[in-house]
Amino acid sequence: MFLLDFGYDKSLEIQRIFNTFYFVVIGLGIGVTILRYIEKLKEIKRSVIIFDVVTILITLNILYAHFLGEEAHKHISFLYNDNWVKFAILLTFIREFSEQNISYKKTLMNPAQLFIMSFFGIILVGTLLLMLPNATYEGLSFLDALFTSTSAVCVTGLIVVDTGSYFTVFGQSVILALIQAGGIGILTVASYFSYFFKGGSSYENQQTLSDMTGANKLGEVFTTFKRILAITFSIEIVASVLIFVSVRKDLFESFFERIFFSVFHSISAFCNAGFSTLSNSIYEEGFRYNYVLQLVLIVAFVLGGLGFPIVVNLLKYIKYFINRKVFYLSGMEETYKPWVLHINSRISLVTTAILTIVGTIAFFIDEYNNTLAEHSGFGKFVTALFGATTPRTAGFNTIDMAELHFSTVMLIFFLMWVGASPASTGGGIKTNTFAIATLNFLSLAKGKTKIEIFRREIAEISVRRAFAAISLSLMVIGTGIILISIFDKDMKLLDIAFECFSAYSTVGLSLGITAALSPLSKFVIIAIMFIGRVSMLTILIALFKKVKQKNYRYPTEEITIN
């Protein structure tokens, strides 16, 4: 019903039929919720009771305003709108869907296969939604809808049509929902809501979700989900408010358009998607000199690129550090806790800081008299910082990409390839992979047989995964470059390579060839974006059957390398 309602134009009479159906569904939803409490009041958690009470009160107010009319009660006249009725339907759907039993059976699919299929499913649904008549002003082909949906779900940002002018508000809302679902994962949302309302989950479900999230203990799975959702929505809300405050009113036709712009760019930034409702991204007139807006976006996509486990660990360390200082100033001693900041967090934060500092300095020097010439003082620094951080999977641009020096393009190649940190919304080979590879050749140069950092030894399996990620990334990107060079012989090799690196690392930056790609080349980019988001290693794990470890070892032999 929602697809028909939003996706197609209807007469007033048909719209009334839709609204009548909605009211029946809302009434049934309230009735079922009340019956649920009559049957098992003692089993329902307090948090669920609060959610249900608030939801029912909101729904009743919407119905109250709608049935009595816009003029009946002016203090709630803003609720006299069909969109509020649809919002009430959405609340009802969330509540009832969460009551269903979600079962992840390993006999059907292993965690890697489930992870891949969840992304494939969202992409397919997104493609169909973007093809609806009301999603665009001129219609969209299946290939372009598939490309846009894949780019949104894989939080890439490469586009074949202009997001701001080609898609309607409904179409842009679909893209926004796809970005959010792809950023935090649809399984994360569905599983946590089911757990929240039902109060538990099967052992097999927890084991499967634990494998997908990397939780150390089964009991931590839903705590991890809760933190992911809390961090995501908290940062996005704060960023939305700051963006709203930082942009000029006269750049928007209405208050709603300004709010939508703020929410859209907040979610797009934190999820490292790079989608923008502006035709030239942040390089658009009226925005390219808004350095406050650019700093807000930088903070949002850097936090999104750090990864949820690292952000949680960082917040824990900040809390511990503040407590230590407060107790010290009050003359008391707080218990010392070693390794509050885990080695994984330390390596990611140090690598991110080095890449950001070196990248900013290199960008500043390279582009000082080129793309940075139109800026002055503080503006040059912010634009250089933006230019150094956005290639690490964010995808926004505040300069004309076609005017960059060749040396800067090479720098961006490298930053895109490294990408964000593990378990984040970003792509690339990841900062930890790059750090391990660097530490490995430094250890070899020193004659060491093991990698050591921060008084810890890196596990051999981590080293093997790192080099697998590096080799697989080069294979996928290289194959993509070769194929597109065959399909589009007239395009420059530099532009093709840039597009493939950007697609694999889910960055979204382009030298301007995306829309001009042939259909076969677009399919290649779609495949690279998908592989870059789910990772080639995950795909291989999904395809190959796990072998049992044997209780024997062959004699060890050294192979000549150089």
C-alpha cells in the first residue's frame, strides 16, 4: 500500500480509500497492543511499556487532529496532514514486525552468506523503489536505478544522475533510507528491535550475530547493537542541528527544505556515503566558503569512518580520563586501569591521525596556488583538511576535482585505497591493514621475526588477513580497470582507475566520467562497489566450505621472495 501511495499519483477519491485503510490498520494496531498487555502484562519490560504508551498517545493525537479537522484545534493543526497518518502506520509496522520471530539458521546460510544476502536484498528493494514514477521527475531505467541503489546501500556516493534535481523528495528519502540501512546494516536494526520488544533471542541467533559483529561474548551482541544505534542516531542528530544552524536561510525555499538538507547531509556524512542534494556537492555556490559546515561534515564522517567499536572504546577512555582528573583535583585517587584504550583503537587512531596530518600538509602545499587559490587564511586550511579526509571514503568535495594537480590525484588514490577503519561505515583496505603492512616491512628491515607495537605482538592471523585484503583489493580494482578500458576505449586510463579505486573504497569521488560510462562499465562499477562494501574476503568465505583443522603439520620451508 505504501508503494502504491507514495510511488504513484492518485485521485482524491482513491486517496480517501487509502486513508480509510490506514485508519483501520492503526485501529487494529492499537487493539492488538492492548490485547497483548491483557495477556502477558508481567512479562513486558518497562522500556517497551514506555514505547507503547508514547506511540499510542502520538497516534491518538494524529487521529484526533485528522478527524476533527484543521480548524477544530489550531494548537495541533500541524498534525492535519496525510504524512502524519503514514508516520503512525510506520510506528504500527515497527511494533508488529518486531514481534515476529527472526531466525538465522546456520544450516541454511553461514554468517558471511547472510551478511551478503542482506545487502543484496536491500539493493534490490531500493532499485524497485527508485523506479516508481513519483521517485523521479523524468523516470529512471533499471540499470541507473540499480546503480544508484547500490551506491547508496554500499555508502559510495557515485551517481549517474544528479540527486538534487533528478529525484523528488520521495526519491531522495528512499536514497536516504538506503544509506542509513547500508551504513548500520538492516540486520542490526531488525535484530535489535526484535530483541527490544521480545526481551530475548535464541542461542543460534546470538551466535550468528556474534560472528557478524565481532562481539567477544554472546551476551554482548545486543549490547553492541544498542551502542551502534545510540552512537549513530546521537551523532546524526547533533550533526543535523549543527548543519541547520551553519547554513544560510536564503539558500532554501522553505523551512522544510532546510531541515531536509541538514538531515540528509548529516546521515550521508556519518555513513560516509557522499551523496548530496547539491548539484556540485559542497562546491556549490553559497556552500564552498561555509567553513563551519565543512568542519561539521569532517567530524561526522571521520567519526563514522573510525568504526563503532573504536568510538565506543574512545568514549570509554574519555570518561575514564575525566574521572581520573576529577578525582585527582578533589584529592582522591581513582583506581588505575591499564589498557582502557585497546590496541585496535590505538593503531586505528594513530594511523588515522598520521594519514590526516600528512594528507592535509601535502594537499595544502600541492594545491596552494591552484584549487586553494580562491580561499584565504583559515579557509585554505579547512579546505585542505577536507580534501585530505574526504577521500578516506566520505566522498564530498569542496573543490573542482577536474582542476587538481596530477600529484594531488595520486595522493587521493592512496588515501582512497587505505580508506577508513575496520567495523566502520567506510571502505578501503582499512587503516589497520595498512598499519600492519607497514609494521611488517619495518620488522623485516630490522631482522625481527614478529610484529610488535605498543608492547604487544600482532597475531599471525591478523597479518595473514591484512595481506589477503591488500592482494584481493588490487585484484578486484585491477580487473575493473581492465574491463572498463575494454568497454570504454575512448576514456582516459587515469579517469577509469580513479573511478575503480573510488568504487572499491566506497568513496564516491569522481573525475566526471560516471554518467558517461557504457552499460557494461556501469555493471562493472556496481560489482566493484558491492565487493568493496562487503569485502572480497567475506565473499570468499561465503563461497568456500570451511575445512576442519587437522592435527598434523607439514615440514616448514622458506620460499625465495627477493
